[in-house]
Amino acid sequence: MHLVRFNAKPFDELRREMERVFADFGLGAARLPLASPAAFPALNIWDAGDALCVEAELPGFSRADVDVFVSGNELTVRGRRVLSDDDARVYHRRERAAGEFTRAVTLPAEVNAERVEATLKDGVLNIVLPKAEQARPRKIALKTN
């Protein structure tokens, strides 16, 4: 069996050329949209009985950068990250993205939008969505003949 050594140099050159093309259009790496809007932010959603709970990772975001909307059984998290654009800096690598994102998910039940609570602490957004009265499970009394 003959082994061939993989040469990554052409791929590195292609990456640098793509970065140069984006820079020529004023779209430096930090100005490209955040990674896949459908996947950002990462979410965990679980049913806690009378409420649905959502946890989203938003490192580096402040409360002023994030909006949460609820309508029926749809949750939307929207945000914006702005990075400093210091012209005096010479970056060796710039991987933190800036831009806007919107993430909308359909919840498994309707929620009471008036009672939704959201907190952002240490880069984690926690949302508690109380279920609407008609979406809550009810215990049915059994009758005998």
C-alpha cells in the first residue's frame, strides 16, 4: 500500500485568498453574518410541567443586544453583536463574528406570553414560558355508574 502525504498548503492559500476577496468588498471576517442563523444560538428546550424552559448560549452579549418575542407557540430570539473596529489594530487572526441573528422555533405547546420571564447571566439566556391554560394537562375525575 502506498501512502500519500496530505498537503494542506493549497487549502491554506485558498482560505487566505477568500479572506482577501471579502476584505476587498469591505466584508472582513468579523463582518460576516454569525454562523448559520438556523443554528445560532444553540438551544435546549424542555418541558417542566406547567412551563417550557429554554436555555440559549449567547457568550459576549449584553441585555441590550438581545430581544425575545413570543407569539402563540412560537419563540423568537433576536440579537446583534458589534465588535470594535479599531483601525490601529493589526489582527493575526480574527474569528469572532459580528452581525445580527434571528432564531425562531415552534414550541410544543402554546404559552402565556404575559407571564414569560427571560434572564441573561454569564452568557446564558434562560427563558421560562408558562403554558397557556388550554395547553396544560388537566386531571379528569372518573365517574362511576
